[in-house]
Amino acid sequence: MIKKLCLVFIVFLALNAHSQEGTTSPYSFYGIGSLKFKGTTENRSMGGLSIYTDSIHVNLRNPASYAGNNIKIAPFNGEGRPIKFALGGSSSSVRLKSNSSSARAGSATFDYMVLAVPLGKFGMGFGLLPFTSVGYKLESTNSEDVLTHRFRGEGGVNIAFLGLGYQITKDLSIGVNAKYNFGNIQNNAIEFVYNDEGDPLQFQSRETNRSDLSGLNYDIGISFNPMITDKLQLTTAFTYSPSADLISNNERVFATITINQTSGREFVVNEIEADLEAEGLKKTTLTLPTKTAFGLGIGQPHQWFVGAEYTLLKTSEFSNRVFNIDNTTFVDATTISIGGFYIPQYNSFNKYFKKVVYRAGVRFEETGLKINNESINEFGISFGLGLPVGRYFSNANLGIEIGKRGTTNQNLVEENFINFQISLSLNDRWFVKRKYN
């Protein structure tokens, strides 16, 4: 059953990822794109809350989770930590609105794939996930509503990571992730010129930019989960990622093009590559900002949990001469997440819906992006289900988030979005001690 679910899931992701960009947000025009990974489906269904760890789910935002919460589970003969494999994807439907017009857009993407393996008091995790995503198509007009510029962008940055966690005591775990960032960002801008009669000229000008990005960074995490009464467990977590530099190899090409008025297809007449070496822009350094997060929660193991988390991203540290844009600044970003879950009876044998995990949460985010002195903020409210499948507490997770990003002030764009997430969290036992020879 699980193998069939995996196959259907992978085919669905492959088809959708091939057909659409990872984002349709016009705000992905700025910097290196919109932040794509905001946690697993379980995290995002609780408002992005990532402080909770247990034995059967992977928490990719805190490497201390690889060591796991070693609460004993009967199906594992008292061994609390199975092999964990998780993969997830999402789709988004967005209504874009400005003071003068509105439009709809959609996207679907693969979000993460990870394997976590227990190694005694240690735990190891490795996998792949997207970090940022770029995907926009924008047009600007003059006072007479005549098209003057067209902008288009795609790409993003991905992360391949390897993490290690260690369980110091039954309540305290620490961990570290080593990450390799890689990817590219491509964008182009077309300037439209017209004759005296207002008809577009046969030849137009296009500027195309490409930046190939790569570099290393790391983050550390701590998780402390003591029982404060016979039934109640306190959960605290802290993660920290210092600033890091990515190398950006850049190229810029100017071209004269013609555009088919029916299909919109662009044909290059001639082109010339800009001498970025002479401008000192051929190879630049991009600074990824410092990130700090901490949270606190309380709950009854295997039954309910509620918590809150605060994240500070020093976006003001972001810098790269290639990405400097007029009327745009980066300030420190903050996120407040509040959420939790409820399980009626996790070990029920005959009533399926008593084993279902019900999740909900809310988040408030200041993205750190300011355009025309207007802060771009984001709000989302989310709900989710964890549906048991197969053995060993494996589950399929469904989530939905409804929210808003941006504003129509200062001729900007407001995004009203509905995000759908789906993931599989599969558990198994690979190494079983023999009881009889």
C-alpha cells in the first residue's frame, strides 16, 4: 500500500513540477527569490511551528530532532526510534490584486525529501529541499496605459544537507546541519519602443541576466523536552544559523529581438555580452543572513500539544551588488508562529479517525522587504490532518493555508493565496536484533 502511495505521489510531483514554476509571486523579483521552504507539511499545518519533535516524524528545521524523542513505542518492542523517510510537495492558488487590475496564478512544486536514521544515541539525516524560488511575469505601462516594459524571471536556490543529532539525556538533544546551497536565477527585461503613430517598432531591446549561486552554511539546534508532571511535557527548542557567503557567477546579455504578435515568442536578431569583469560584477559574493529561532510549548505526549515560536532573520545583512534595486531595502525579518495538534487516541485499534492527527495554527510574518518605504508583510492561518497509513505509525499528511502577502499601497501588489500541502512520513525497521539463533 505504501509503495503504491509513494509511486502516485512521486508521479504527481514530477508532472506538476515540470509544468509550473515554484512560485508566481511578483515579490520573488527581489533578492534571490521568495523563501520557499517553511517546514514540513506537519510544521506548516501548525502555523509553521517547528519546535515539536517526536519519534515518528522528521523535523527539518531543527537538527536536534534527528536524535529523536526516545519515548518507548510498543510496536517497536520498546525501541522508540524507527527509520524515517519523508517527502512532500505543495500547490498554490494566488489572486494578485493591484489598484487597477487583478489576475490569478498557480504553481505546484516538490518541497523536500529526507531520510533519518537512528544510530544509538545519535541520529543522522540527509536530504534535498528548495531554499528560495523565483517565478514572475510582470508588465509596466505608462500614463496612457501603453505597455513599456515586460519582466520575467525563473530559478531559485536549492539545499542538499547532511545532519547529525545527539541525545545527551532522555530530555535533551543537540544537532547540526551542514548545507550545500546551489542553483541559478535568470531574469530578463524587454523595453518596448513605439513610432509616432503609436505602433510598436519591429525591433525591441532585451536585457538578460543569469547568476549561478553556490556555497556552504550550517545551522545548530537544541531540543529540551522534560516531563513537568506525570502527564504534561514541556517542550523548548532553539536553532541558530550564522551568516554565510554564497559565490555568485554572473552574466548579462543585451539583445535586439523581434516578437511574434500572435504567439508572443521572442526571436533574437543579434546579441552582445556585457563586460561584467570590467565592472567588477563577474563574480560577486552574496551574504545569507543570520537566523535565530526559539519556542516554547506544552502538551501531553501522543495526545495534544500547543506552542509558540519566534524567528528572527537578519535580512538587513543581505547584500550583493548585482541584486541592488532602487527604492528597495532589506530590514530584519520576524515571524511569530502559534499552533498545535490533537490526537483522540493514537493507539486505537478499531476506530480509524481516533488515530488521526488534527492540526491548526496561525503565523504573522514581516518578510524584511521594503518597497517604496512600504513593508511587505504576510499572514496565514492553517489546518491539517495526519492520516495513518501502513504499519509503524506511518502517515500521510494533508495541509491547507489561507493567507495574504503584500499591499496595494504605493502601487504594489496584494497576494491572496491558498496553499495546499501533501506529504508522506514513512517509518520502518531496518535493523532488528535476533532473539533466537
